Amino acid sequence: MKRVGFTTTIPVEIIFAAGKVPVDLNNIFITDNDPSAMADFAEDEGLPRNLCAWIKGIYSAVKSGAVDEVIAVTQGDCSNSHALAELFLSSGVKVHTFSYPFEKGRRYEALKYEMERFAESIGTTLSEGIKYAEKTNSVREKLRILDKMTTDGLVTGFENHLWLVTSTDFNTDHVRYEQELDDFITEASQREPAKDGLRIGFIGVPTIFSDIYSFIQGRGASVVFNEVQRQFSVPSVSDDYVQRYLEYTYPYDVFGRIEDISTQISNRRLDGIIHYVQSFCYRQIQDIIMKQRLECPILAIEGDGPGSIDNRTKIRIESFLEMLEAKK
């Protein structure tokens, strides 16, 4: 079966319905034995140094032959996806596009049309994708259970991050993924809940730092909310397949994300929020609005290439946690 790479979360059931294998290119990059080398390869190929490392990694993943076709999300994610699509086309890679409608008026109709167009492009129909979702609904329900277990202190922030971020493509095999998830939930349910301490939320794109969760946990705090990773799992419980992707907040305006985060601040009793922003990403600008509208202490940190947290960021996180502890 052909492997189809994509640049951010899309209606993955449509790919399965087309008899193809979905592959999240971000995961190919960050789980590589040497992701820094992948970023360096992209620069050697001519991509600018002052470009998001995730874009470089996606480029290198495709050039390595990891996938046969690519889906470029041309609206609702990084604007660099347009140029990436052009690079892939010039290299002879088959490219499909998908776009999340920005305008709120008639958004449902626009998204449904886009799903239908995308399904035709990849070799199936939207109705077949909706039918296939009957096979993945149970997995998404179990991911919601796992997320609740994180709030309850049975699942760590890093475990939550890992399961939710890989739900974008179910590690290319939703049957095996669900079996492994069943085993994990069974094991985690037998744990003693984590001791009460600072309850931290992560918002923003998934961090590129490899050790940030263990660093925070080592200072007595627990990450009980991963905003964008949770959205990647498509947490909506709507019976309407199109509606689920309307309620998926990441590709739309920041105000929908703020509403979702505000609800989670209350539900998860967050003491503070770490807003991770990626170097050279336009979403850094949204930190201004986040701090204006979210009623919770926020620390913004920035990452560039894959690797460990730099010492300056460690000091800032430690100071933030000490401030929260004193306040609490």
C-alpha cells in the first residue's frame, strides 16, 4: 500500500478508506535517531537557516523516501506548506492539498466541500471516510479516557504527549495502536495517583525539546494538559464527522483555542501554563493575545532545533515554578 505523508492533522480516516497508509511527517522527523542531521540536510539542500526546524524535518523525511505521496495543508497550518508543496512537486512527488476554512461564515459547508474534494483527489469518497471512522471511534474514545487519567494523576504529561501526538496517524496502523493503547491504559489504571503538586498546562505546538517533561516533573510539578496534542486526537464527541473537524481548534483562529484552554484551566485546576513557541513561527505573535485573555499565569518559552533544554530556559522554568509555588 502507498504511504501518504502529511504535514499536520487531517481527516485521517479518508486516507485509510482510500486503502493507503497515513504517515505524520512530523513524527518521522522527531523520532529519527538524529533529527538534527535531518534539519542540517534540509539546509544543505538550500532551505534557509532561519526556517522552522519542523519544516526542515518534514522536507528531509519526504526526500528520504519515507512516503510515496504528500498531503500539504495549505490553510490552517504553517504558510511554508505552500513552498514545500512546490518543492515536492518539482521533485516529482505526488502532492494532494487540504485546506481548513478560516472564515466563520458557512464554515461547515466549506469544510465538507474540502473533505469531498480531498477524498476524490486521494481516491475515495467522503462517505467512505465517514464509514471508516466507525473503526477508529473506539480508539478516539480511549484517548479521551487516557487524557482524563492524566488529569487524575495516573498518566504523566510526557506519556499523554506521546500518545496524543501519535494519534494523528495512529502510528500508521490503528488496529495495533488500539491494542497497545488498551495495554497501556490497563497498566496505568493500576498505578497510585501522583502526589499533589503544581499542576501545569502546555499550550502551543508540541515542543521540540526532548527532556522538558522530565525536567518539570523532576521539580515536583505535573503536566496535566497538552493543548495542541489533545486537539490532534480530535477530542470531539459529535456524531457528525465534519463537525468533529470544525471543533478541532488548532487550524482556526486563536479565539477558539482560547475558549478551549479556558475551559481546561478550570476543569484541570491548572496553577500555571507554559506556552511553547517555535522559532520563526508566526504563532509566536499569538502569545500576546493568550496573555491578555487567559486567566492563568503564563510563561512563554521558545525552541529552535531538536535537543535538550538550554540552560537559560531551565532557569526561566525553575523561576516560574517557584513563583507559582509561592503563590499557591
